[in-house]
Amino acid sequence: QVQLVESGGGLVQPGGSLRLSCAASGRTINGFNLAWFRQAPGKERELVAGITRGGLIKYGDSVKGRFAISEDNAKNAVYLQMISLKAEDTAVYYCNVYAIVGGRLQDYWGQGTQVTVSP
């Protein structure tokens, strides 16, 4: 089992920056695929950024050039650096780690952290 706890969300003005953190516990997430998703009111959950086990990084089209995902294996954590924030970035942000282990999908989610971009 992996427990994920996000932090770093809050209220920020347009153009501002935030850094989200996702602390994992229970076991190492080294070797897992890592991702950040977000869900705005009335909208479906969407991929913001992800790192595959092979090191491939992918970003959602709306955040390319503004967001950066990173990991720290020593701290068992995943981060999302966000700059040039826009009102449309307002959402609950979720950390997700998943992997196929022994032929079974292991898929874990955090509880989410609210990001609000407003003047």
C-alpha cells in the first residue's frame, strides 16, 4: 500500500507560482509511474503531468511550458512546479502513482489539494 499526501495548494494571483508536493509513505514509489491530475468544478479529471517508469515526461497541452513535474527518490516524493498561473488552472490537484506489479495494477491517489488562481 502507498499513501499519498499532497500539499502546497492555496490562493494565488494570476501570473503567480506555486509548488505542489506529494509525499508518499508505505513503500517506495521508485519504479512507479508518477502523475499529477486536476479536476475543476463541472469538468472531468485531466492529466496535468506525468513521468513514466522509463523516464518519459508528458504534459497536458494547456500547461506545457508553465508546469514542471519532478521526483525525489530520496524523499519518496513528487513535485509539481507551476508558474504563470491562470484562472483556468483553478482546480483540485491530485497526485497519482501506478504500476503493474506481479501482473496486478497498483494505483494510488492522494486526497487532493485545492489551487485557486484569482485576483
